Amino acid sequence: MNNKEKRFENLVIIGEPKRINGRIKQMCLCDCGNIKYVEMSKLKSGHTKSCGCRKVKYKIKNRRIFECWENMKQRCDRPNRKDSKYYHEKGITYCKEWEIYENFQEWALNNGYKDNLTLDRKDGSLPYCPENCRWITIEEQQRNRSNCLNYTHDGETKTLAEWARVFGINRKTLYDRIFKLGYSFEEAIRKPLGKQKTSVFIEYDGGEYTQSGFAKLIGCTPQHVSRLRKMGYSTEQIVERVKMFNSKKELKIEMEG
């Protein structure tokens, strides 16, 4: 296919590229009959779809709702976005009804929209549409994403939500053990059900320590210990890493002194 036959939405390349204001642009014919010069990168990315005739002035009641709508469309339509592999490449789309902004705006205002909430799909494999969408907090959305992380146990890999069902643990309880209390996955699924401890206890060298006490003992911060535990390091490995880090820090101070 040569350049003269290439179509991008409402634009068709009809001539040779031309340098305009220092940039190479393609000569395009819009379906409305107008001629427009456009950079090839903007044609390929979907940034420019017409000569401007497709631009519509919407009746916007809430600017943030409009931005949510625009972002939803771009996630589905643009292959050059950083998050393309989660949306465009997976074939995620939006319903025909929501191609029109006013329809989306009406749904949002009648279905719990608030400025502190985000647009979320109930089923991540289905498109954006009234039946599959809701407004939730950022914390809830992050929790949902975390539940999609894969964990391997006894040679079998499942999402956090699936493991919660297998072991009969509430999904939020399992999430909190790992992402709030700092338990490793194995510790989180083995911990007996019942009243949950408010602190993490770590066994080391014959003793049992809170996460803060253990951090103080080995010479680092509780946050550092929590981060390493979430990454899957054992107690012994954490001790070795902290020792190595502290040694390098002391050597640097000596050299600078």
C-alpha cells in the first residue's frame, strides 16, 4: 500500500510529505473535503483524526467527568500509550452509547459520581459500559489491582483473590496481611483465622520481635524491613542485606572523612 492510499480515520494521505515550519507533514484529504497537513506520528497515534470538522462542543456540566470520558477512550483507542498492554492490546473497548459524551455524563451523574471517585470496570475482561462500570475510591481500585497479582504456591499460580477462595480467607484480610502488616504470602495464608494481630512478629535467633523491634536490632527502619518482606526475602536474607548496606555506608563515610 503506497502513501496515497493510506487512511487514518477521516484523513487520507494524497500527496508527498512537505516540510512546514521545520516539521515533515503529510498532505491529507479530509472526508469533509478540506486539505490538512499533519505529522505522520500524529496520524499513527490517533491524535489527529480529521481536519477539525469532527470536533464537537459538548455541554459539559463537570469538567472532571469529561476528562474521565476522554481518558477512557484514549486507553482503548491509542496503541502508543504506556498502559496500552492493559487496554488497547487486550481489545478492551467502550460501548457505542458512550461514544457520545452526553450519554456518559448522564450515566455518571445518575450513578454515584463524586469528584473523589474513579471510573472502574467490575469485570476487567469486559468493555466500558453502564452495566460493567461503577465509581469507586482510589484505595478500592488499588486493592482490586493488587488482587490481580499472581502468587505461586506448591507449584500452582493464582491471583490473590483466587487464593483467598482456596484457603477460605476473606480477600481483604489476605490483602491487609500482605500489604499493610507486611506478611509474606506464605505467612499470610498459614496464619490462623481469628483475631488479627495489629503488629507483625518476626522470629530471629531464638527470639520473637515486632517489626519495629527487629528493625532496631539489625540497624534499619521498619519500612525497610516491610519492603524486603513484601519482596519475598526471608529473615536471614534481610539481615544479610542490611549488614551489606550498612557496611557500604560506613565505608563511604570513612572514605569521605
